[in-house]
Amino acid sequence: MPILSKNLLAAAILSSLAACSVTNTQDATLLDIQAPSTAQVTALLSSEQDGSKVDTSLYPEDNILAVSAEMRDFVEENVPAALSPRARLSYLLDSMVRPSQLGLTYNPGITLNASDTFKQGVGNCLSLTSLFIALAREAKLNAYYNEVTIPPSWDMISDNSMVFYKHINAVVDFGNNDKEVVDLSVGYYEYHYPQHRVSERQAAAQHYNNRGAEFLNLGNNDKAQLYFQRALYLDPEAGHIWGNLGTLLRREGRAVDAEIAYRHAITLNANDQVAISNLGRLYREQGNKEKARELEKRSESFRRKNPFWLYSRAKAEYERGQFDEALNLVQQAIRLDKKEHRFYRFASLIYYRQGKLVRAQQFSDKASKLKLKR
């Protein structure tokens, strides 16, 4: 599963962008996962399977914050330079979202650099954020990437495949501890979520990771590998990207290399459920049932205790028309987290589809009350 960045930012199980990090609360050794050697890890970044040194000239170069002449003209025409910084921000945002002007559209499946997002008018959270930062800086505003730890979110794209999303938006710093968060992906950001600044290098790594996951899902393994390698060149500590590289290697039949990538991902983040699940699957395929069971038990324990996993499964069942099972799953999620308004909202939708209108209204009211308390 690749890890993507959903907005802002993802095979047999992939993880991709849109970008959020998890603090380790356990040691990978508790899972009996041995860290690979430095030489083994370095060899995965080579161009060839024989371990030859990677030719970095082959890496893609998307230049995520490049500003085109059209973008400069857009800022000059829509953001008067004489205005105050806050007024310039207001004018810029209005011109970006107004349908008669740029009219940006959010699409979680499209990762583009700033100039291509400007041309096409669509992108995921990372794409829209890159475009905003590029335009904001052209308008003489101090803007930077902001990683947000949103509640876990998964999309099931098949019975055996899913995408786990991360989230990134932007912050404009006016000085004197006066800052404003800008999020162009409506519905994912809430002010109380933990968040922190990330470097442009890390944001670029997530961009290349997302593009790699897109090529992987299209079956273009050669391009996917170059994008994952580029991402890891920029941010070698990003465990989820190592996990995505592992999925690519596994699909190519390079089981030994895939295992190294998954083990390294778990070494970097012992809570990486995507890498744990994928490594367990790899061991199962290799006939190593004991190691597979150990990791599968760890994954199953995580799923049973994680309400957002249950919520994602409930949505998948709903899409299949299995309303009873969807309701059962979202009720389990509610028992684990009684304060998450989205669970009640979704339960209300299921009750409505089942024709239980009184229950639907009750859960809708509960969802509204919980959201107001945020």
C-alpha cells in the first residue's frame, strides 16, 4: 500500500501524499525486525540490480515551486502591491478560488508542480499548496509548507489494495508571531490538529513520492523507481517512501530487496502499519508463516483498536451496497471514539439509506453537536 499526500500528501498495499509523520512509540525490535545494513539500504538506490552507483542525472526534475511568466502576470493583475500583507493574502486567495479567475479544483489523485497546477487548475493538497506558496512569494508574502497530523485516512481501491493519505497545507507568517494557515482542500483541516513546518526539500520528496505511486499504479515501474529514488535522495529518513519502494520491488519479483526496503521503513518508523502489513504479506508469499503470523497479528491488533481504520472499511462496504456491514463497522468505530463527528454523520447516512429516518436524524443531530464543540 503506498502512502500519498491527499491534499495539501501514498499496490498491493501502497502508502502515499498529499504528508504526516507518526511518532514512534515502540521499538522495531519488539516486532523482531532486524534493521538492514547501510550497504543493503544504499544498494536499493542504485540504478541497476547489480548495485552500481545511481546516475542522478536520470532523476526527474519537476521544480515544484517554479514560477512561470503567466503566474507572475496573474499576481501583478490580481494582487495590488501597495496593499498590506493581509490584504494581499485576501486578494490572492480570492483570485485563486473564484471561478471567473483561476477557479482551482481539488482532486486527491493529481500531483503536479506549481506551474502545471496553475495551467491545469486542478491538483491534490500538495499541488494546490505548492501553487499557493509560489504565488504568495511572488506577492511578497512569507509562506511555507505546513504538515498536519490529520486522523488516519485510507481509501480502498480494491480488495487487496489501499492508499493511506497524509496532509499538507501552507502557513503565511506576517511577523511578530502573527501567522495564518491556508488550506485549499476543504474538509480535511481543522485548527486543533497537531502541525509543524516542513522544509521545501521534504515537500519536494513527498511530491516525487506521490508521482512515483501514480506511475506504479499505472504499471510504469521504471518511472516509478526513478521518482521514488529521487524522493529518497531528498528525504532518506522518510520511512513511508521506503515502504513504497518496497512495494515496487516486490511487484518486480525482487523479494529480497523488497524485504530490505520494508525492514528499513519499519526501522525508521516502528508504527508504519503499511510497511508492517506489506512485509507480512511478503513473508506469507515466501512461505515464512511464522514471521507472517507475527506481523499479521500486529496489523490486526492495530486495526481492531483504530476507529479510523474501521471507518475506512465501513465506507468501502457502503460503496459495495453492504449497508448492514457498513453500519456494524462504523458502530465499532463510534464505540472506540465517541467524539468524532464524522462517524456519526456517516452512520446517519447509512440509516437514511436503510429507511430508518428517525435514527438517521438522531445521528445527524449528534454529529452536528460534536462538530460545534470542536
